[in-house]
Amino acid sequence: MSFECEIERNGDRITVVPEGDIGMENTAVLREVLRKVIENHEGGRIDIDMRSVTFLDSSGIGMLVAAQRAAAVKGTTLMLREPGPMIRMVLDIAHLDGTLVAPAG
């Protein structure tokens, strides 16, 4: 399973752009990326642009919830942006679409 991740900075907003599957095989990679971003970012916002994510399993969901909580401790808002229909369905089934996904716009 292929996985890549880019980080973009714009003022007090950081956008993490994962591409590929977020599953058991590579959750640790994204966890470490998010840990470093959260550790080095105080306040503001961290967006995770999900439009290029093709798969999300329970290990990925758990990691994203933990990252959101870790960011909140530092006064930072962490939200998912633009998940595709399959990812949105997974989050909806887990009742996390309103918690993790930022409103469109």
C-alpha cells in the first residue's frame, strides 16, 4: 500500500496532505508526522486534507482522534478537510463525521 504525506504552511495554519491508504500498515508514519507537527505548533489550526486518502481503517481513525486530542491540549484545532465519499462514510458509521470533519467552506 502506497502512502505519502506533505506538509504545507500558511500563517498560523498547517495543512497535512496524506495520499494513499491510512491503515494498520502505515498509521505509525502519519502518527509520527502529526506528532511532530503538533509538538512544533502552538495555537492556530492544523488541517488534514483527506481528498487523496483512499482507505481509512480503525487504527487510522483512532490515531486521528488521538491527534485531535493532543492538538487541543496545545490550544490547536485539528480537523479533517474534504474527505472523499468512502472516507466520509467510514467516519459517519463511526459517528465521528461531526467531530473530526470541518464544515465545508
